Amino acid sequence: MRKIRLFLLALLLVIICPAVYAQHQCCKTIPANKKEIVDRFIAGTLDPSYTPALFFGHFGNGKQLGEEAVKAHLTLFLKGGADILKVQTEQPMPHVQDLSMDTPLVPEDYYRPTLELIKEILSYVGNDVYVMPTILSTHQVARQGFGDDRLPTYAVERPKAYKRMLDSYTKAILWFIRECKAAGVEAFFTATQGGEKKFYDLKVPNGFYETYIRPYDLEVMGEANKDTKMTILHICDWEGPMDDLTRYLDYPGKIVNVPLSIDGKPLSPKETYKLFGRPVLGGFNRKAEIGKASPERIAEMTRQIIADGPVGHLMIGADCSVPSPLDNTDKIHAAVSTAHGKYVIA
């Protein structure tokens, strides 16, 4: 641990200090403290010359927990330059073979290893940066533990067993949220899945979303939103197209992050802002530009996204996780530094 701490402290000195110096010299109205930047953005009082940004992605095997996960998260944050440090929840969920047992599927403190990851990252940057754990929805955790191929059948044919599974996972998620807050976490990235069109045909009384998604979403997100500074609401279309976002209008979240198209029609950040009345994280397609376009092209696109977006209410990012983030820090940095008004072509 001592070696990784020295490595990361060196990164902090090399990257953060020059950045703060440049900020004081060139942008005296922009706070050096990234928490204050985000607070002003949410309040609508941030200098419009500076557009905040957040990109994130999965780091792959070997970087899910422990020292390598700490290093991966801080390296992406420092080299990419984002305004929030989002921590991926990558802890593998044990595969469930049978739902007939009465015992909990996971212990209440199942996410303790991820909690330790959060604490370690907080120790480096928690004073000045919102360290934002990713809170997967109960449905997303169930997908990991039980499998996409079996979920629909159980939801229809064994509703009591299905609900028992969701209750067990929810208990662990709520424990994780509360322990994160006790450790000093002030912000959460809360995700929802299960509202995609593919679930409409399931013969669940009162509807699959209404029965198995919304109640658990609101319980989990309500806990994440309680006694914290902010949450980001992420509406994920990983399982297919969506045709309705109005069902999420009462979900908590001071910033919203949504798909780029709804019912086959493009949805812009400006339209999203009009729909939700809240600041928007997005602009980039996670499957397209980041990882494919050149840094210079990404800088151009960032300027255009900002020009077309809701003035003062846009945080540059993608609609979900970008591919291989550690392999694309130059692309991420191009978008972020452009949004900050500081990108210079080498």
C-alpha cells in the first residue's frame, strides 16, 4: 500500500498543483475546489466560461477492488481532469443457482470490500472532490446474481421468490449507502434499469416496471438522496430501447443522465433539460466518439455540444460508461479540458 500511496501522491503533485495554479492565473472566477465548482453548477451560479465534466468506465479484471482499483480510479480522475470522481461498483455478485432457499442471497454487509475502496479514495481527494460511489439498482444487482436469461421467467412464474431475491439485494445496497455516508461520502451516482420496452410483454400483474423496478428504485434512491449534497440520476438503456422518460420525472437526482434517443428519436441535452428541469450530464455517445475520434475532433465536438446545450446547465459526459477509460485518457482529457476552456492542441 505504501508504494501505491507514493505513486498517487506524486500524480497529485504533478497534475493537480499545476492545474490549480493555471486556474488561479487564467480563470479567477472559477473555484479551485471541485466541490465548489459542482455546487455552483447545480445552483446555476457557475461562470459559463467553465463547463464541468464527468466521464467514467469499467476498468476490467484485476482493477475491481483493492490497490489496483484505487490506482485505476485516481489515475483516470487525475489524467482525465473530471470534476467528480465516480467510483465504479465492480464487486462480483455471487451466482445464484436456486431461489427456493429462505436464507439471504448475500449478507447485509456484502459490499464491505467496495466500502473499503471508497474510504481509501476519500483519503486522497475527499476534501476537495465529490467522491461518488455508483449505486446499482436492485434490478441491476439481480441481473448480476441471477442472470438475464432466468429473470423474466421467475418474475412471471415465481413472484414470491423473485421478490425475496430483490428484498435481499436491496438490504445490502441500503447498508452500503448508509456506510458510505458514515465514511464521509456526500454524493451518489444512482442508476436504474428495467424500464426498457423489452419488459412490456411480461405478464406481470400491474406491470413489470411498476411491480419490480419503481418501488425498489425509489427506496434505494431515497436513501442515497437523504442527508447528502447531491445525487446523479442515471437512466440506463443497457437492456434495449426506451420509449418513455416521464415515469422518471419524480425520481430524485440533482443532475440527470439519460439515453441519447427515446422511442427511436434523438434526445438532446437541451430537450432533456426542458423535460426534467434539472442540469444534464451528457452529450457524447458512449459507443461512438470516445475511443474512436482523435482528441482534436473530440475537442471540436465538445465545443459544439456546449453551444447546442442548455446554457449553464450542461455537464459534459457520455450517456453511460465509455470503453477502456484508462486507454483513452487523452480523449477524455480533450473533452474535459475543452469544456473547462483550457484545451490546447499539442
